[in-house]
Amino acid sequence: MLSRGEAVRDADGKPVRMVGSITDITDLKQAEESLKVLNEQLETRVKQRTVEMTAARDEAERANRAKSVFLSRMSHELRTPMNAILGFSQLLEYESLPPHQLVYVQEIHRAGDYLLELINELLDLARIESRKMVIVSQPVNLAAAINTATEITQPLMNAKQIHLINQCPTGESVLADPTRLRQILVNLLSNAAKYNLSGGYINISCHDQSNGFLRLCVTDTGLGIPPEKQAYLFKPFERLGAEFTEVEGTGIGLALSKQLTELMGGQVGFNSTLGEGSTFWIELPLTAEAANTEKPIPQDKAIITGKPQQTVLYIEDNAANLRLVEAMLRQQSHLKLISATHGEFGLELARRYKPQVILLDIHLPGMDGYKVLEALKTDPITRDIPVIALSADAMPIDIDRGLQAGFIQYLTKPVKMDVLHETIARYL
């Protein structure tokens, strides 16, 4: 019950009577109690949900870390044997082999390159799915990117006598990740060559869109894609029946190109006419900023030097990798290779021989490559020696970590012989 009362006073302020009321507030008090109970229950549920969400977030972070570790390990474990396969096949191609044996070696090398491409694409897809793909967009000169992609795919076009027509202007710049844009263009041009008719044409054209984007089109004169199969075009591992033909492929390239383009803020599309050919296009933002042209792809060539014999130290615990680099450097008569299979001995050799260049693996028994690098940089005798990482840890985060740690350059396995020669020559 709620009781209220008030005194009524006369002109002199003297109380003369009381006025009051008594109200039944049972329903109100019960409603207050119910509201209090509901609030307490809500607070309990909020706390419980917060705990659940925190646990879910922590589990997701643990899962992402596990994926990153898995990708890094898989990259390393797959690249290590590929280093030997591709490296020794490169060396055999320089030997005076009978023609039929040279063909065998070239087939091994070609199959190894294809397998490495497949490994890279699978790892890229996994990085995108785990949201670990890093895209660095910047102004890119489109003509330079097209030229680079054309150089890479020219052997495919030559094999089928494909004629390339490039109608894109030279001054256009788009906002994109230069490495990923080149990867997309190589995929589109490779497909246009592989699924084209012998003696056919590939046309590259560029069209400014009204929304500030540029559309780059790659048109082939192939057989086209049946309408009933077009819905599966950008799905991973879908080859639309091409798996039953002699045309090589995995069905990953277009799916990867689509995801990479979208990560760069663009779009991918196509149109195809059965019996006439197909056009695949990408749209990327135009930019008025000046773009750096891409560096030309290094061609195979011998390094000529007039310097006396110089020493290269290679610290590596894998015997096959040691034999491979030894054989690769044997092509350079001015280089003398010394090697160590663990970090401590490598440091001793570095102090004793003061080599001109050090090649250093990351995964070493006991003292890993980063500890070896730190010891080299803190020792007055060895701190000025250029140290080049040569590792199967090829994820972008691995390369960034290596360069930040102080490696003057970071080479990934499998390493190409001409790249190894040119890198060493740069620091002699």
C-alpha cells in the first residue's frame, strides 16, 4: 500500500486538518520485481553471450594462426623437393646430352614448372580463404604489365602459331597490385592461347568505362563455351570438359583471377559465342598518378666478370640443396663455394674465410638462419658481408620478415640458376 498525507493550514500557518490517500500498488510492485528479475536474467545472458563470443573469437584466431602455420609449412615442404627437381633438370639441360635424353630432361623441367605453378595457385587460394592474402594496390602502367605477361606466354602462342594483336594505349594507369595483375593477365592470355585454334588470334583491347574504371578485354578465336557450362566457369577445379582433352590445366586459374581482381576492387566477366570464341575481361580503377613501368624479366645469360676467384659460403643442412647450388656455381669459374651444414660451423667458416657473399637457409638444426644472421651482423669481422636468404619459406610474411631482419635479398626455392648467378654477381 502507498500512503500519502499532507497537513492543511490556516492563514496563520496553523494545521487544522489532514488530507491523504491510501493506494493499492500491489500490481506496480509486482511489475517492478518482474522487471528486476528480467534485468538480472538479461545481464546474465549478456555475460554468458560475451563469454561465448570471446571464446569463439579466440577459437577463430587460433584457427587462423593454425592455417597460417599450415600454409607456411606446406609451402616449405613442397618447395624443398621441387628445388631439387627443377634445379637439377636445369643443370642437365646445359650438359651435352644425346637429343632424345635432352627431350626427357626438358619434359621433366616442363612438368616441374607446371607442378610449381599448381602449388603456387593452391597456396594462393588457401591464403584468400583464410584472409591472409595481402594486396598492395598502387598505380600500375597497364602497357608494361601487358608486355610482361605477353613475354611469359609467348612460347604458348608460338607453339600454336597464335597471332597477338594489342590495341591498348601506352599511357593508361590502373590502381592494382602489380604482381597480382601480372598473374591475372598471364592466366587470361594462357587460356586464350591454350583453348584457341591453331593459327588463331588473340586480341587485347582497353575501354574506359563511365564509372572511372578501365575494362581490359582478352578475346580469342577458339570454340567458345557452351551456354549450359558457363555458370561453372569461375568455380575452382571446374574445367568444363577440358579435362578429357590434351589441354593442360587444373581449373584454378580463373577462380583465382576472379578473387584477386575483386580483392583489388575490380570485377571480372566474360561473354562467349559457341563456334566463334570468347572474351574475358577485367575492370580496375583508373588512376591519374604516374605509374612505374615493370622491370623486364631477366633472360638466361652467363655472368661475365674479370674479377679473380671469389668465395661464396652456403649454409644449408639439406644435402641435395648443397649439391644443387654447388653444381650451379660450378658454371661460374670465378666463384669458389664453401659450405656448412649447421649454423655454428657456418659462423666459423665466415670468420675464417671472409667470403664475398653468404647464402643462408632459414631452417637449420640448432641455430636457425635468423640467429646466424644476427651473429654475423654483430661480429665486426663478418658484419659487412652481404647475406642472401635462400629458403623454401616463400610466403609474403616470410619474405617480409627476412628483409626486415637484415637479409640483403631473399631468394625462394626452387631457385632459377640465372637468378642465382645474377643475384650473387650483384653483391660481389
